[in-house]
Amino acid sequence: MVRAQHTLSNLTLAVYVLQAVALVTGIGALIGLAINYLKRDEVRGTIYDSHFHWQIRTFWGTLAGGVVGWVSMWMLVGFVLLFILFLWYLYRIVKGFLYLNAGKPMPV
């Protein structure tokens, strides 16, 4: 049981790292999302369930915000929206990592 918890913790950490890597490459977020959906049943009932939910919402929220930002760039407001989206994404990665490191579930 302890080994399984350690494995889930490492998997959750890996997704946070992939999301952080996505700030540079973009592809990490897709890999992280795939992990979240493929391993979702394994984390059910643990603190990692809330982290997976947080990570999934981070991905989809960022994608939606990115679309709005890119579409509105012609009005110049898109640049501001994309910058705010970048800060929001970074905040969610850092907050998730800090909660994971403290062994706490994410507030959902």
C-alpha cells in the first residue's frame, strides 16, 4: 500500500513537471493530460485524485483561455489575456506542486 502511494505521488509529480515543461515545449501538457485520464481510476479515493482533477482543469482552462487570447490578438487585448493566462497557468503548477509536496489534497 505504501509503495502504491509512493508511485501515485511520483506520477502526480511527473504530471506537474510535464505541465511546467509545456511552458517551453507545449507537448508536455498533452502527455500529462493523457496520464491524468489513463491513471484516473488508480488515484480515485486518494489525495492524488484532487491533484489529477486540478491538473485536468488546468489543461482545459489554459486551452480555452489560449484560444480566446489568440483570437483576440487582433484587438491587442489578446496579448494581455495571454500574459494573464501564462501567470494563471504558472500559479496552478506551483500551487499544485506545493500542496503535493506537503501531502495535502487540492481544494476543489
